[in-house]
Amino acid sequence: METFKIKAKIKKDHKLEIENLPFENGQEVEVFITSDAKDSIHEIMKFEESSGAFDFLNDEREDIYTVNDLKVKYK
């Protein structure tokens, strides 16, 4: 997966037009739109996807607790 960061302005009619993208006609892409922020959601998502830091959560061996292990059950 390639990531491209492009700054653009919304037109008066609330439309966003981006030209000269390096993709084929009809190619499916994902679009993330964020406003200027100190830590943009896009950067956080990119880090989370590529870091592998949470991959262990998909390992069945890590799922060792059940409801019976709770000391206090919250309603």
C-alpha cells in the first residue's frame, strides 16, 4: 500500500478536486480527509497499520481470560 499526502482546499461548492493522481482509471483507493491538526488521524492510522505493535491481540493464545475471571462485574 502506498500513501500519498496531498494538501488541498475545498471549493465554494463544497467539492474537492484532485488532479494528476498516480492511479489508473477505475482503480479503487481509500480516501482519508483530515483538517489541520497537531497529530492528524491519518498519521496515527498509518503508524498503527505498519507498526505491528498490536498484532499479538490476534493470537488466540493471548485470549486466556473469561467472564469467570472477573473479580467485580460492572453493570
